[in-house]
Amino acid sequence: MRIGEVIVFGTSIQESEGFIRTICEKVEKKDDLLCFGHLSINEQLQLHLYGISQITGLDKIAWNLITPKVLGCIVIFNWYQYAELKQILTLLDNLYERIALPLIIAGNVKDKPYPISEPLFQGGIALNSNEKLIFYRTDDLKSCQNALVSLIDIVSDNAM
């Protein structure tokens, strides 16, 4: 069986954990800084999702050990909270300095309307060939899965 790893960064561990709990049946390990879930795609592929709060200190992560195994990252935040957007922009600057992985930037709209018509962003809004901006709702399995599928699409496109 092949295992793919995905890092889910959030402005808090609760944000990352909420996303992972929606997609995965069970969170295997959790503390105040990290949560872990797995998702069986089929008999040949399993995804491991690692939820990390961006405040854990990116300089303490052994990027050279992690990045060869990671398919990409999903960066999630509350779209309607300007303070969280500022945190994510800082996180993105730090990530760009450290890694060159496929990246999904996912704005959680929670129970509010999508900022633009849903059909316009269904496949994501491309930022560059390695990134997409999407919107999702934490409690909506389909929209969370869309974030993961968008990441896998980028990985697949880069492999060709």
C-alpha cells in the first residue's frame, strides 16, 4: 500500500482538526500542537493528514526530512476574519522560503455565503501552476474533499 502525506496548516489546531475530522473517520493522535488522521482512498492508497497550527514555529520543523514524503499542503483559515488572513499571509511567506510543494489555500466560509458564485471556483482559482485558492465549509464533507482533490490534481499535473 502506498501512503501519501498532506500537511494541513491552520490559524489554530482547532481549525486544522475540524478540517481533518470532517474528512477522516478518526483522528489518531492529538495534542495542543498536532493532530493526525488517515483516509483510505482505495486498497492501494492511503492519505495521512497532519494538522499543524501555524503558531508552532516553522523554524522547528525538520523540512528536509518531511518534504520528500509530503504530497503538498493545505492552508486553511476563516475567510471572514481579517486577522486570520494576516496570519495566513505571514505563514505563506514563511512556507515559500522553506518549501516548494503544491499548495491549496482554503478559505472557510463557515455558515456564510460563498464570496463568489460557487460554479466559478468549483475547481479552484489558480494562483500559479502549483497553487489554488478554494472556499470550503468545515462541516461540509464535499467541500473539504474538494480541497484534497484539488491538491491531488496539482500533484498529478506536476507528475506528468
